[in-house]
Amino acid sequence: MRISSTMMVGNYLNQLNKSYESQTNLLKQSDGSKLHRPSDNAVDYSKYLRYQNSSTENTQYQSNASTAVSWMKTSDSAMVNIENIMQTIVEKSNAAANGGTNNSSDMETIGKEMLAEIQEMVSAGNTQLGDQYVFSGQSDLVQPFTLSSSTVSR
């Protein structure tokens, strides 16, 4: 059997390519991951994708739960504030109902105090969490309450 220089060069190139392929595989494994593309191991890759999807869903769930707790705390504190304002308005209304003990300046003072309480209640009704209004329902970017400046004759 005769061995030509062309066969020797071909054999050398074949072994060099196998060496490069082996080196590439070893470099891929050096990062600690055995999966780099789906064709490496289809079953393990599908498990990896499932785990990754579950992890994303868990992260989103935790984020949603945290946001819900923030909304509940914010709305609860606003409602407690509104309840306190309402109690104050009832007390001032009862004080104003005693017409015999209040003169006109007392009634004017009570009226100004009640107007300030109403303005504070409107402000509490417009409580925001971030850039969203808490008591605005579906259109949470729209301010739900405004204080009318028009007067009503009684």
C-alpha cells in the first residue's frame, strides 16, 4: 500500500478538525451548563423551559401580590382618614344645630371648618398609588373627585 502526501495532509486535517470540535465541546461545558441548544438534549431542554416558565410565573405572582397588598394598605388608610373626617363633620353639624348657643360669627367659623374638612375628604378620595388613583375604578388615571366651585342656593 502506497501512502501519498495528499493522504497524509487529509488525515492531518481530519484529526485537526476533530481536535477543534472536541475543544469547542469542552469550552461549552466549562460554563457549568450542559444545555446550550435544544438539540443537545431535547428532554432536559424541555424540562429547563418548563422550570424557567414556572419561575417567571412565580415572580409575576409575587409581584402581583405585593402590588395588591400596597393597594389594600393605601385604600385602607385613606378610608380610615375619610371616616375620621366624616365623624368630625357630624360633630360640627351637631354643634351648628344648636342655634341658640351660636351667633353668626360662630356659624361662619363652623362653615369654614366644614369646608376645609370637605376639601380634605376630596383630597383623601383622590389618593394615588404611584400615578394611579386608588378610588377611580377601571379608569385609574382619571381623577375621580373634584370640589365644585359653584354655589347652590338653599
